[in-house]
Amino acid sequence: MSGKRGNGEGSIYPYESGFAAYVWVTTPEGNRKRKYVYGKTREETYDKWIKLHAEAKQGPVVTSSPTRAHYLARWVKEVVDPT
């Protein structure tokens, strides 16, 4: 590999002990945010980057996970209370 990035691959770069990449995505709220993917090798990161691009083209992408408090509150409401 020559060390140069391919056309349109400017968002894939060396990071800590591997590689990182980002894609600008639209969130369900309508905001634009960067979503990152990481991998040990450049090829692994590139595959994840391509998947994220495809996901972003299909529609809004969730960029954060619920907090433990939100998860537990929903779990109690939907799982524990009905039983």
C-alpha cells in the first residue's frame, strides 16, 4: 500500500492502535452529526465505513445509546410492570 488515501476516503485515518473513520449522518431529530467507526486494520475500518455510508443514505441514523437510567426505567415500565 502506498500510504495514500483513495478518492473520497479522507475521513479514514490512523488512530491510537488502529484506524478510525467518520461519516456525517442525520439523526432522528433532524440534526447532522459525525458518527465514528474504529478498527484494528485499515481494511476492517473501510468495511465498517462503507456500511455506515450505506446506512446514512437510507435515512436517519441513531448516534447515541440510551443511558443506563433510561434503559432501566423503560425496562421496569415495559417488562416488570405488566407481569
